[in-house]
Amino acid sequence: MTTTRTKPWHGVMVATALPLGEDLSVDLDGYAEHCRWLVDNGCDGVVPNGSLGEYQTLTPEERAQVVETAVEAIGGDRVMPGIAAYGALEARRWAEQAGEAGCRAVMLLPPNAYRADERIVVEHYREVAKAGVPIVAYNNPIDTKVDLTPGLLARLHTEGLIVAVKEFSGDVRRAYEIAEAAPGLDLLIGADDVMLELALAGAVGWVAGYPNALPRSSVELYKAAVAGDLATALPLYRALHPLLRWDSKTVFVQAIKLSMDLAGRKGGLSRPPRLPLVPEEEAAVRAATEKVLAEGLS
């Protein structure tokens, strides 16, 4: 499939869910097939080893295999691994592994072992940048308790440490502040349920969760949104939003995997400490997914 992307972090980059066997082993063949299916259905690439990919529960060998499997399946220019780790030295090693596998960009959280200050955050990105692979910063102050503010992002970008930011704060006003503070820093949509707002504010990519279940509709929504085609985007956004908002909930992995199952994909089990959805959550996800499927969205 051809692509019009000018940079490997642009477009719809799917934060991939990871298929597991009944014994909770990683299904690498199933993962390769899933990556190919996403690209065949219009997505630009994948982001393995993010939270949706349950990277925290993987062994080092499994993390490396997941990246290598994705690259073999769809090519390194379409694979942007998450390289989060407790320490900068470990994150740098994951960046090096990604580069050696053929990836042309990586995605990096700030230090998440404790609440780091600005000095530590900058040094963290400096260390990982030594790997020589372009870094997309990931701002998720909800989970990490470290906020990559527009001013801090500008400092990282000015020093040449990052090329883009996946913005997951949920505050759509950040898009304009980032553009003012750091002209030239690419903005990527980081939360599915503010997708339209950030696209209209100038985002050039979407690190997305729900395309795992509904790639075609998600790509249609993204393309319409970045083109400013509200006549197409707004009705589609409204139809999908009851599902998209699950991407910002604690149980997003289980919710998206359930939607995948209902859409005919292999979502399946998650590793501990995640447990299955409680009945009320399962019913809500099931009803919302069955509704959009009945409306012909895919």
C-alpha cells in the first residue's frame, strides 16, 4: 500500500493490542497478521509496546520479538515502538533495538518511576536521543504524574531531542499553546475521544486505539477531520464517540479487545494484573460496539 506520509510518525499510527494465547503467551503470528490487516485497511502504521500492547507485562525477549515481528510484517518505516522504561539507560537500549530492527521513529514517555522534575526529564530525553532514532515524546500526565508542558516541550524540541509529541492530557487548548511555544514540533493526537478537536487544531498524526477494531471508519474520520471536512467528520465522530471515550479509561485495553472480538478480530485475553471487564462495563462496550457494527461501520 502506498502512503503520502512525509514522516514516519504521521498519519494513523495504531497503538496495537497484542493477541495472546489461552496460556497468555504472545501470539506473534497473530500479531503479524493484525499489523498487515491494519495497513491493508488504510492505517499508516503501528505502535507496538505501548500500554495498549501491555508492554509492562512482557519479558525483554517478548518486547524485542514484538517489534521485530511488526517490522517484518509491514516494514520499519511503518513501525514506531514504545520504548518506555523506568530508567533512561534501559529506554535508550530499547531505542537502539528499534533502530537496529529498522524502525525510523520511537515513542518515549518521561521517567515514570517517580515524579521527575524538569531537569531530570530533559536529561532523560538527552540520554535516549543518543541512540540516534527520532523521538516522539508521549505526554500522559494522568498516568506518569509528569506533565510535558508546552514550555518543556519547546525546550526539548529546541535542543533537537524530540520531533513530535503524542498529547494525551485531554486538554485540547494545549494544541495551540504547543504550536506557539514550539513551532515545527509535530502534534499527534494521543487520546481517541479528543481526536476531532486536536485534528482541527493542526495535528498531523493520530496514535490511535480503536482502529484495532474499526480501522476503516477511524481512517475515514481522521482524513475528514484533518481536511476540515466537518460534514463527514462530525456525524462519524458522534457515532464512534461512545467507543472512542473508552480509550481514556483505565480499562481501555480490555474494552478495545472486547470490541475487536465483536468485530471479528482476535482481541481476547489480557495479562494480569488486568482482569476482565465487570458486567456493567462489558455491557456498555458490547452495546456501543454492536450499534456501530449494525450501522455498517468497520
